[in-house]
Amino acid sequence: MATPRRVSMADVARLAGVSSQTVSRVSTGSPDVVDSTREQVLAAMRELGYRPNSAARALKLGAFRTIGVILFSLASTGNSRTLEAIAAQAAHEGYAITLIPLAVPTQDSVLGAFTRLGELAVDGIIVIMEVHLLDAATVPLPPNVQVVVADSNGGDLYSVVDSDQVDGARQAVTHLLDLGHRTVWHVTGPEDSFASNRRADAWRQTLAAAGRPAPPLLHGDWSAESGYRAGQLLADEPGCTAVFAANDQMALGILRALHERGKRVPHDVSVVGFDDVPEAASFIPPLTTVHQDFAEVGRRCVQGVLRQIERGTHETGTTLVPTRLVVRASTAAAPPS
Amino acid sequence: MATPRRVSMADVARLAGVSSQTVSRVSTGSPDVVDSTREQVLAAMRELGYRPNSAARALKLGAFRTIGVILFSLASTGNSRTLEAIAAQAAHEGYAITLIPLAVPTQDSVLGAFTRLGELAVDGIIVIMEVHLLDAATVPLPPNVQVVVADSNGGDLYSVVDSDQVDGARQAVTHLLDLGHRTVWHVTGPEDSFASNRRADAWRQTLAAAGRPAPPLLHGDWSAESGYRAGQLLADEPGCTAVFAANDQMALGILRALHERGKRVPHDVSVVGFDDVPEAASFIPPLTTVHQDFAEVGRRCVQGVLRQIERGTHETGTTLVPTRLVVRASTAAAPPS
DNA sequence: CGCGCCGATGTTTACGTAAACATTCGTGCC
DNA sequence: GGCACGAATGTTTACGTAAACATCGGCGCG
């Protein structure tokens, strides 16, 4: 177990017959090294199996080429996919990702995560979470660390990247109205979710703009089970011919409830979801839903942080990634009344 | 933008009127500091907002309290959930997670990831991936970095943690046979997946042990769409009354195909899945499936790496996490023939 | 032909921490 | 009461890197 001391620049320098500073120059890609010397150094590196030590580099530079990602749960498709895109884009830019999962979504734990990331000397932070848990006044962030927030509400304090929830919901509702449905019922997500609230707001406004009455809101919690319960209620509403669910899981539950109660989709009731999870195309029937481009959200998060890191500026404002309605087989013209 | 130089131990020491070494002792929790002094130092830390610099600490100690996680995709529920558990457990043990996503699952890219993690001075590595991509002979791992592999085949070279695929598949098939089905069809995952292969092997062996003929294998790729295609074939097989799908997504596709062809589940055909994704309970009908405890897999991965890190030993062998059949409404007694 | 400039490389230093070693001081024991 | 010991704290040093500064040598130009 005797750890054979790591190969350092000094070792490489000795073998190559140059100073360690020249090795450093080669390592950082400085142009001030003549080709022949560079070759010699590279050869020595190869021979010794030299790996730069990022700890020493970080100590010297005060930066790690690392982005911290704080999130609460990976259980949702959206978070997973966003994280995956973040990781991929960061890797592409030569940055590593340090993941801080939060056991509970409280402000205290977010604070703790910021603290830990501060110690870890990350260059930037991406928070995948509702922003109401953040409060700039109490968060002791190192001043040179930049933050981008995904899946959140306001871009007042931080730079925010999000899917265009409002337009997605609008497309969904409009689609149903265009099919001749008199109005559209809505099953919403948890009350403390901004994404859920924005979708509900857009649903209400779209109905209002079309001069249609808004049926009472049904409350779910993103889970298929909660959608199932809502679906049972909807099945008993004789006037309900169109439902917009705030996500695909709840839509799945609604489909099952309607099926069990003998309501045919889309013949009797049309259903639209939100997210476009890969399985949505295989629901019974294949689900019409609003596609979110999580990969793009992740990419823009990384680009946003890196831009701020490079420029040393702090940005605010919201970047919206377009959503689009994917029409499948769960929606059809309203039944003749 | 003038970066106000970070607070260092020296600053704290000056304010507290002690040497920086004493600050270091307090910071590392050494017992050789008298309480009154410790209090003074802690007060100074609070006042200045001191944060230990993990880069310097890592440089000094040669270790980071960081675990690297290499994985190919987060798209699958299993990987996401496993990663989440890994992150949670690691955080609990005071370790950070550095995520390296692989764009392509080739040996070269795994090698590159190892190299990067080597530079990042991680203490251990967890690989969530098929192990056939690893080849100890060619992977230049720092000798003091420990590796644990999840979701893989052999524990010859590394310590492996996996769900008990074999027992899960056995339970699924046995359940169907016990219901009176003459035999069980199987829709398998991608050919290069060990998990998929093990489930298929166990399926075959369980049938053989029961003296039943094994129908031809149907090949899928984990996706619901591939399950749908397999389901279309199965719907045309008059003798097919029971199907075991290698994951829940494919089971979903099968359910849709059977539904479209007028086969009733479970009345005409019973279907069992694998994974127990949260939505499985809301499929039409609710899916009987094999539950995997991804959280436990993640936990054991972390525990395995940390144990090796602490002891400085290299372990091999496989740890199996139990799986269990969850019976819902997609399976029933075989129809009278 | 000599001077100055610039490109290539070497030397020094600092980053923040913790181990190793040094020092101080009080206490107990002979 | 002096001496040895050990607990508490201070001093020195090294970890590996890269910036800042120093040096060296060659080449162009007057």
C-alpha cells in the first residue's frame, strides 16, 4: 500500500532536462515554448505517466474548473435529464460537476450546500430548484461564484433558465379548444411548485382569453397516483370532455381512471400532458403532450454560468427554452353534445 | 470585481491571537486544543466567515473527500435513482460527488474518465456501467484509488454491487407458472447489457427447471417502443398467455400492443415487468413487476468504496441487493385452453 | 559591428493547509 | 526544590502548480 508519490512537474522537468516552469507552460498550452522543447516535455510526460494535479492547480488559481449542481431530487424525469445535459455540456467545456443533493428542500439545506460548494472552490453553481428557497440576503456566497437557476420563477436575483411553461400550457389548451371542446379541465401539480403554478395560470388565462369558463382546479402532486384520483373525479363530471394535466405522470393516472370508469380516450374525453417523457408515446392511447427540451435547458444553464465566470459579471433575467405540443392519439374533436 | 482575497487560516489566527497551526488544529478537530483557545478560534472564524479551502487541504493530504461517479446515461430510472442514493449517502459521509458522464460507452471514454478523475484527485470511483468496458490491464488507475462497480457482471477485478437480477427474474417466471401458465415468453433488453442477459438466463433456467419449453426470445432495447413491437408479435401468438418483460418500459409497450390487438390483460395474457418504476402502479392495468431497490444499491456502492478507502485495501466480489416481486393487476390465472 | 529588443527559458515566490518538529510552561515526583 | 515529563501551542517545512520576474542569447538595424 506504499503510495508511490505522484509524478509531479519536477519529475517531468528532470527527465526532460528543462525547468519545471517550462513543464507548466507546456501543460497550460502556453505559446512561448519552442516546438522541440515541447516535444521533449510531452515525451517525458508520457514516459512518466504525468497527470496534472488539479488540487495544486486549484490552489494556485483559486478556481477549479468545476461547477456545483444543487438539486433536491433526481426522481423526476426533468431533473435527471437536465442534470445529464448539464454534465455533458460541462464536460464538453472542460468542467467537472460536483453534485450536492439536498435531503430536504429547505432554505437551511440550500445554505449548507452553498457553504460546502464554497469550500470546494467551485467556479459556479447551478441550482435546479424552486427559487423561493433562495434569499440573496442570507446566502453567503463567495462574490466570485456565479449562480444560474433552473426550473424557477423570477430572474430578479439570479440568471434563470426555464422551459417556456406559459407557452406550452397555452398550446395545450388552445389545441383542445380548437378541437371544439367547450372548456378544458386542469389537474395541477403541488402548490409550492412554480412550474405547476405557471402552467395553471396560463391555462386560466388562455381560457379567459377565449371567453370560456374555467372549471374548478383539481390538485395533484405530480404523481400518477394523484392523477388517478383526479381522473376518478373527472370521470364523474358529465360535462368534462377535455383535460390538461400538468405532467405526464398525472396524465397516465387520469388515463387509467377514465379507462376504468368506461370513458374512452379520446372519443369521450381528450387528455393532454406535459413533459413528453419517452414513455408518453406508449401510453394507452399515446399521449398528446407538451414537449420540454430538458437537454437545451441544461446546456443553457452551463453556458450561462460559464459566460458569467468568464466575464466576471453577475447576470439576472430569464432565458426561456421553447416548448412545443406533440399531438398523438389522446386528443380528438369534442363529442357531439 | 476585485476579488477580496479569501479568508485564510492566517487571518483567523491573527484575529484570534494564536498561530495558524492552532487554527488548523481546531479546524481538523484535534483534541490537543484547550477549550478556551478553541472558543476564541471559533469566534474568530465566525467573525471572518472563514471557510476551509479544500484545494489546499487536498493538496496537502493528497485526498479530496470526493468520490467520482462515471456513468453513461441518466435516462434510465435505475441509473438516476442509483446516482441519487449515491449522492445522498456520500453527502452523509462527508464526501462530495464528481460526476463524469460518458458521451459514448466505449472503453476509450471510460479510460478518459479515469484519467480525468485521477487529475481531480478523487479518493474513490464508482462506475455505473457494464463492466465489460473495463479492462484492468489497460486502465492506468492511481494505485490508491478504489473502484466499485454497479450494474455489472463479474466481481473478479472490482467490487461489484448489483440487484439480484437472477432471483428477480426467477420470481417473475415462477409467479406466472404458479398461476397455471404453460410457459412464459420473454422480451429481453439490448444484447450487450449484462443485466438483460442475466434476466434472460434466469428466465430460461427457471423454465428448464420446471420442465417447460422455452419459447423463442424476443429482442427489445429497453424502450417502450421496442416493447410495443414485441407485443404486436406476441398478440399474434395464439399460445402466448404470459409474458415477462425485462423492464417496465417494454412492458408498457407490450400492454399497449396487446390492448390494440384486442387482447385483454390479464384475462387473456399476463404481463410482468422489471424495475417497478413509480408509474408501474398506474399502467393499464397496474403492472405486476420486480422491484429493484436502487437506493440500497447506491448506498452499498458508497459504503464499499469508503470501506476500501479507509482500509486501503482492494476488494473484489459481488454484493447482491435483494429484489422482490410486486403483484398488481397485470397477472392472473391462465385462461382455460 | 555593436546595441537593443524580443523570444525562450530559468528562478523565485506564493497559494492555504497540516505534518513534523520545536518550544514553553506547569505539575508531579523524588 | 529541582528535574523530568507531557500538554498546549508555536515554527518550519512541504505539498504541486503557475505568475512574476530574471536571465540568456540571437537577430535586426543603424
